[in-house]
Amino acid sequence: MTHADLAYLELTEVSKRIQSGSMTSRAITEAMLERISALDGKLSSYALVTEEIALAQADKADQEIAAGQIRGPLHGAPIAVKDLCWMKGVPTTGGMTIYADFRPDEDATVVARLQAAGAVILGKLQLTESAYADHHPKITPPKNPWNADYWPGASSSGSGVATAAGLCYGSLGSDTGGSIRFPSAAQGLTGLKPSWGRVSRYGVFELAATLDHIGPMTRSARDAAAMLAAIAGADPQDPTALQTPVPDYLGMLEDGIRGLRIGYPAAWVEAAADAETKAVVASAIDVLASLGADIREVSFPDIGPAIQDWFPLCGVETAVAHAGTYPRLKSEYGPALTGLIELGRGLSGMEYQRIVLNREDLRGRVNALMAEVDLLILPAMGFAAPSLAMMGTLGTDEELMNSLLGFTCPFDMTGHPTITLPGGFTPGGLPIAFQLAGAHGAEDLLCQTGHAFQMVTDWHKRHPDLG
């Protein structure tokens, strides 16, 4: 097995090898740290590599596994987390210069749960400023390993790059308007945005409290299921976390999808996706139908208000999240984040109430639709990763942002879960993805369907050629 082959193993595969004794967590972790050292200088996916912590965790994992104390499917496997997530005593910046010296005195719940599952944490992954649209002007943005001239996705850009480039076996991202789905789609990954509240947000820097979702970015639906199982569940530190029991996501993967009702919003997709993306969705529909799914054409509610409302709603919630530092430290904020906060600070109470009512209306309509089908299939983005030149005005170009958010922000507004799956490539070699969306709490069906698709396709097994 070459070093690249080793680096691109799925998370659950590498943990099996470690737990079987054919590999050690220490050796895998050292190999991953060497790969980060060799490649990340050009990719800039890591904000901080926690080498000493990772090696200590790997040694502990090896000792426990040798003693027969196996914690589960993540035990011994090296992963990384978005630099929104607190790690005790470790710098956590949220992509912002004002937090350069911040060292939390406790772990985020998701970090604590990954550690309890025996995962080895390689470091903190780079992100846009406060997880909004653009990177802070003083931070070097991560580079898409498929083509450095193309967008790696915001804001979980570092999570996407590190996972796609074989610099970790899985990562945590966050999604407020699409930022698990964008980098997953742009880089050929499987990204799971859980239902709002399925994963605790305690100890995760806030962008917009009622829009933020924390979830895994991985190489397969199996890996996503394994990571979600580790981090999901009720949390006394976060009263908004769902109290419902966490299903056995991995145990349900092989149940198949025969008879599963999958809705296809044809009119929406036809109007908002380019030809290459529509072809990928059509191909995925054919595969799922061949596996026994019942594909039905459906009508999705009007998303226009959701896209328009997302900006001021996110702005209000971001202004609240940053009230302790903005406008007091305004000069240290980048232009995109400044613009969002100012938008929120200028919103009237009546305008905000209109947004709340529109949001509840959309949520109710999507809930009604999800009572008729089990899942929806649609693009993750309406096009493959755009060039960096096109994305240069992302934070200030309203038309471009509206187009980009079309297939993502409605499910942040409603809180419904989605899984993003690789489904093809452009003629130029860039990944194209589709997504499945489900009812609240339907992460089990999303993982199950994603796994069924990936058992008969190999799009998720293709990787950038980095050596």
C-alpha cells in the first residue's frame, strides 16, 4: 500500500485495521502528521496542528486496544475539527484575529465526545471569518486540492480541503447557509448536515444560533454515520439539543432502500441548476431507482423568501453573537463580516417578525411535503465549484450569493437534515454532488440511502492526485 493509498482509506476502514492489530494508531498518526507537513504548506487547511496531543491520544488508543478496551468505530483514527470548536488549552480563533490568544478552559461537547470515542485529533482546521462568507484578510485561505484556481467552499473550507487531500480521515464542519455542503460538493466528500439540535453547539463559536448546524465531513456515508453517532445526542450544556435517543446509524446501513419514497422537485432543479449538475442528479435518480427506491416528482415550496430572508436573519443573529466585540473592535473585522453585522444591526423589529413568520411558514410546508415522501433528492449546488475569480466578491455580491445559497439555505432555515454525496465530475475534472434531504430526525435514512448509493458507485472513492 502506498502512502497515498493509506492516506485515502475511509475512517471506518483505518480504525478496523488499527483495532485488528494490523496497524497501530501511533504509526497511522505519525504518517498523517508527515503528510500534513509535506503538503499543507501549499493547501493551508490547518489553522493549528496539535502534534503532541495527537501522538499522546494515539498511544493511549494503542494501549486500550491492546487491552481489549475498544471504544467504537472511531477508536484510534486520526481526525480534525473546524477551528470553531473549543479544545481545552488549545488556541481556538474562529477564523478571527481578535481571538488569536483565546485558549478555552474546556472542550466543546463535540470535541469531548470525539475524544470519548477514542478519536485522535490532529488539529484545528481553517475557516472563513466567524464562519461567514470570506476569510479574514490576514488569513491565507485553504486551496482546493482538485484545482487551486477553484473555490474550496465556505466556511468549512479547511475541513473540506484536509479531508479531500488525505490530511485527516474525517473532520467536523458547520453549516449555517451551506458550509458543510459547499466544501463537500466542491471537493468530492460526503457531508452530513444534521437536523438542527441533533448535535450540541456548546463550546462552538456562534455565527447565527438558530441556523448553525455541526456535522461530519467524510469520505463515505458509513464514515459520516460513525462520526454522527459519536457526537449526536442530548447535552445538559445545550438546552436546544434534541432529547430524542440517538439511533444506531451504523447498524441500519445495510437495511437497503427498497420501497423508500424519494421526491424529486423537478421544476426547482430545472430552473436553478446547470446542465452538468442536472445530469448528475438524473444519474443518481436512476441508481436509486435501480436499488428499489420509489422516485416521485414533487413540488417544493417557493424558496425565494427564504433566500432573501436568510441574509438579514443571519445578520441579526450574528450581531447578537458579536455584541461583546462589535463595534468595539470593528477595525479588526473583515469587510464581509462587517457588512453582515451592520445589516443585522439595522433591521427593525417589524422586519424581523416578518422573517420569523416566513420561516415558520416554509418549515410547515416542508414538513407537510416530508409527510408525503421519505427523502428529497436535489443538487447540493446548482453548479460545480466556481473559480476563485468568480467568487472574489462572494461576501458583497448579492446576486452571486443568492444563486449559491439556493439549494442550501432553505434547509438551514427549516432545520431539516441533508447528506451531500459525490455524483460525478465536470469535463475539467471538478467534482459535482447532489444532496438528499429528510424529515427532522431522519439522519438514519440519509446515511442508509447514501451508503446504498455508494455501494454501487465509486464517485466517493476518487481523490485528487497529490502524491
